[in-house]
Amino acid sequence: MTPIPGGERRRGKVTMRDVADRAGVGLATVSRVINGKPGVAAHLAERVRDAARALGYRHDVTASSLRRADRRTGTIALVLEDVANPFSSVLHRAVEDAARAESMLVLTGSSDENPERERELIDTFTLRRVDGLIVIPTGRTDAELAAVRRQGTHVVCADRLVELDQVDTVTADNREGTRAAVRRLLDLGHRRVAFLGDMASIWTARERHAGYLEAHAGRRIDERLVRREIRSADAAECAIHELLDGDDPPTAVFTAQNLLTIGAVRALQRRGLQDRVALIGFDDFPLADMLRPGISVVAQDPAEIGSIAARLLLGRIAGGGDRPARHVVVPTTYLARGSGEIPPRR
Amino acid sequence: MTPIPGGERRRGKVTMRDVADRAGVGLATVSRVINGKPGVAAHLAERVRDAARALGYRHDVTASSLRRADRRTGTIALVLEDVANPFSSVLHRAVEDAARAESMLVLTGSSDENPERERELIDTFTLRRVDGLIVIPTGRTDAELAAVRRQGTHVVCADRLVELDQVDTVTADNREGTRAAVRRLLDLGHRRVAFLGDMASIWTARERHAGYLEAHAGRRIDERLVRREIRSADAAECAIHELLDGDDPPTAVFTAQNLLTIGAVRALQRRGLQDRVALIGFDDFPLADMLRPGISVVAQDPAEIGSIAARLLLGRIAGGGDRPARHVVVPTTYLARGSGEIPPRR
DNA sequence: ACGTTTCCTGGAAACGTTTCCGAGAATGTA
DNA sequence: TACATTCTCGGAAACGTTTCCAGGAAACGT
């Protein structure tokens, strides 16, 4: 129950008016000094700064953005799938760095791949009058995104393609990355390459599947080897067991997502087949190089994606918001670690 | 004078005044309806809601918090070490969930373990008038945190102990978790247990080291086995090599942090000693169970830490901000996976 | 019937800034 | 010296809300 010592007198209540009075100048002058605007005599500026320091003045960014002509709040928002998942959080970090460089702050939220939740987040963020929005869209919110754009807030989509006016998109080269990797397996002599994929509602999942098909150009694909709509490591593990238990099992597996790769590794290890069945995963994950064998992956560059998305957004905020939409594709890299180099068993 | 409000489609410019005019009521009434305050006739409320919908009115939270009596912005800030590291991002997610439950938003920033950067973030956040602050403190910012508290913003520290008036802290049980784990190694018969630790400026690093010492109660410790101030996986890898190259090398290793554990695993694997030298790490990491042998760890619960920190903060924001500081300790769990169960070589 | 209380309502005054504008002072030009 | 121009500065009007307050209508008690 002890009162806070010192400064309690007027808790964080010292305003520009107070500074002006103490410095013996007008309110407008204080504003100019604080904002570093030119056209105020050096000795006055000094007096103002002294007064501000003496009083412990703290500029109120909230109030300031209210009146400010451009209404900018110096905040951008980031709608991720889940701030805790590695892809999202690395992207987040890249965005933070780019934003900091222009002294902008970042608000974040996790949509959990749920369109309803994504809508809710977008709504909350725009109510706060953020200057811009970077979204990993669930894919069912095009209308909302268009509305946001129309309302004046800048939007950039990351990781997944969206085709909207004045909405930039930056994605990885999902299709080509997958095509090249599956092609490698075929070139190695594999004839039965299984595919494990995520929900087809997700753009990246569809692209990767398309890459798988393209790699087979001409050849027949046994549909029983293609498993989509798999949502977890456990489900992937089951799927692998089923595939291997079937007759004419695959000699190689392509897993189109992080967690699915891990499920596949687990299944193969359990059966002691990790050195017999080839495996390539999409998206790198920590420690992939330390498993036996090392897991070969098609690595994307989430930091690069985030960084480009941020730059596009900040560009729009700073300057032309009405430039046409741009679509940037970030290449993927194949990392050969062993599991993808296993030849077909003969 | 004013043009008819129906025709103008000004971009995001429709204000409460417009709604009031269209509904034919006063400004105050609109405010009451929007904020769901009681004491407005049902038919008027309906008219207001209709008008708002027709005009596409969007409530301006920024302006609203300016005048609002409690000056609350509905935002809390989170200063992490790095939003991209797993510990931070899992904690972040827990905070987000707790915040969302009270419809609060979360601003985040990464300090990179740099006090200057932490100060900068704290400063920026308080300028935005956030309602509260959760910080993983670098350990050199007590003065700033106290100042923030004095200025009226609520503060909770996570992961690392801080002793300040009215600042709650929630940490893992670093010392006891480490003590018990090292004790296990000793009980297994190990007599030379090495310790790899992070920068001693970090509270958790000091605590874990203290736990290591406590476990040895009575026994002599060979100081050459204790390596502190190690900051990266690479450095840890080097340290392990040096230890093993020395005469009288350790038969077991305790790594007091995530990255150091990974470095140690790498070093042991490279020498083919992963089944001869015991290893226990502090803090779990993904895939630890899939390595050969599985890596035993002292697991902390970052989600629980974040969740408790958020609840403490939200509690202070909602109610008594002047309750005395509370210090919550979250227990750790030992996960036996093999590497910690290797007996000393005889 | 009359005074009191209670309820609704809308005008106006904040909130802490930025920006507009006009008044002097200072400088430049003829 | 006179006049136009530029430069500084402060008062006052926004910004979009919430809250205070006072007035009128309706409900109540006697």
C-alpha cells in the first residue's frame, strides 16, 4: 500500500502544455521541437528540450496520430498461422527487423488456419488503424482483404498467392521446388514415389501437389500412392504405415510439409527402413542434418519471404499505395543430406 | 452547407457524427450504443445500429482511448529475446491466447539479449501507452523497469527473476531442475560431469550453474570441467572437443541451454561417442526424441510460463495494480530418453 | 394535483496532439 | 526610406471520441 515514491504527484500526466508553459513558449513551438521540424530558433529549441527533460515529458503517440494529417500510427500488423511455429516465427522476425528500420511496431496474431479467426484479427487490427497488414491468408478471406484495401489500409500477402488489386504477394517457388525434387527421385530410378500432402484448401499444398504431377510428366501415377488432406505428424505416420503395408509399396516418399516429414521419419525409423526407402521433405526443420540418415529437404527461406513482404508493405505505406499488385517468387533450395539419395531397392 | 451524407463515399472517413446525423440522434447517444452502455431506448439503439451499418461505420479505437477515463488502449507489449526462437515464440503464443480471451492485442519485439535494445523497446512501447508489459529482461534494465512501473504501466517479468516493487515474476525452477538432473548422473556413478553454460549475466544461467554446484554437495569439482560464457552451438561444439581432448576427460556432460545441447550432440556424434558419454540438456527441443540415442533433457514449460505471466499482468491491469510483487516458480520435468542414462565407461 | 425522483437525451467540454493562419520581426530590394 | 518577401512564433481550430451536465419527459408517492 506504499505510494510510489516521487513523480506520483501527476502520474504520467505531464503534457505539451506543461512543457510550453515552463519553457515560456507556445504549444505549437513545442510540437515543432518534439517532431524535429525546422524553423524554430536554436535557443528556443534548447529551452523546450530542457523543460521537457526537467518535467519528464513523454510524447503521446496515440494522441499525436489522431490529429496528424496522414493519420499514421506507425504500426503494422502481421497475421500468421501460429506465432509459435518455426516458419511463422522466422518470418515474423524478418518483418520485425524491416519494420524497426523504419521505426514501426508490429502487432501479431495467430489465425490457426481458421478463416473466422483470421477475419476477426484483420478486423481488430484495422480498427486500431494500423498502417498496413501482412497476412498469411487461410485462403477464404479474399473478400475481407479486398475490403480492407478499399478502406485504405495497405495489404501484402505472404506465403500464399492471392490475386487482388493493389495487394502484393510473395511466395516460395513451391511448384518448381517440388517438381525438381521429385524429378531427382525419378532420375535415381524410383518408379513408385508416394506423395503426402496437406489440406488442399491451402494454396501451397495445391502447388506442391501440382509440382509432383509435373515431375511425372508423361508417366502414369498410381493414385494409391497419393495421400492428401493429412494434417499432422501422427496422421502422416499412419499413412506411411498403410502405404508400406499395401501391395506394391513405394520405394520413395515425398512429404509436402514439415510435420508430415517428421511423421514419415518416425514411421520409417520404427520399421528400420530409414536406409531403404528414400525420403524428401518440403521445408527444412532444425536437426534434419543430425538424424541418421540426414533428411534431404526442399528448403524455403521464410526470412527472405518476410523481409520482402515487409519491404513491399513499407514501400506502399511510404509512397505509392496505388501501384499495381506485384507478385514475388522466392526460389527454394534442395539440401541433399542422404535420405533423398537412397536408390531404389533392387 | 454540408452535402447530403448519403452520396459521399469518402474513404474510411465516416465518423460517429455522420452516424448520429443519419440516425437523427445526438452524438452522445451513438457513443452509448456503440459501447453497449445501458440507458438508451431500444428503438433508438436500433436506428443507430442501422445507420452505422448502412454507412459502414468503423469505430476508431485510437481516438476512443484518448478521451476514455482509464486511458486504456487494450494493448499489451511483449519483449522477448527473439520472436523466432522456440522458447520465446511458444511463450508468445501463450500470452496471445490469454490476451485474446480479454480481447487485448499483443505488440512484440526482440531484444536479442541486448540491454540497449531492450530499453529502446520498452521506451517505444510505453510511448504507445500500452496497458502492460511482459519482459524477458536482459538483466541490466532494472532501473528502466522500475521507472516504467512508477510511470503507471504494469510490468511482469518472465523467465528471469527480478526483484522490484509491484513487478511480478514467473520463472522455471532452473536450479532444482538442474540439481536433480546432475544428481542423477552422479548417482549413476559418474564422477566427472562437465558443465556448459551460457553468459553469467543471465539469471537463468547463474541459477543452473548453482544447481550444478548444489548437486555436487560435498564432492570436489574439477574446475576444468566447468565452461561458462558459451554463446552458440558452435562454441559448445568446440568446448566439448577441448574437454574430450584434455587428460582425464568427462564421462558425462550437462549442457545448460538449448543451443549448447545441440552443439554437444554434434560434437559427440562426430567422434562417435554418442553412446559412451552421457548427456543431459536443459530445455527440450524438437526431435530430441528422434536422435540416436534420444537426448534426455530437463524440460521447462514455456507455455505455462507465458500463460501465468499473462494472467498476472491482466490481473493487475483489470484490478489491483498495487498488490505486492508475486514470484511464481514453474516446475521442470526430466525426460529420460537414453543419453542421460548412459553409465560411466569402466 | 403537486413536488420528487428517475430515466433519456443531446449539447458542449474535454483528451493531447498537429496544423492552419495571421501577426510581427527580420531581411532583401529598389 | 518604402515596400515586398521571408522567417518565427503563438493562438485557436481541428482530429474522433467519451464524459459531464443540464433539461425535459415520464413515473412515482402523497
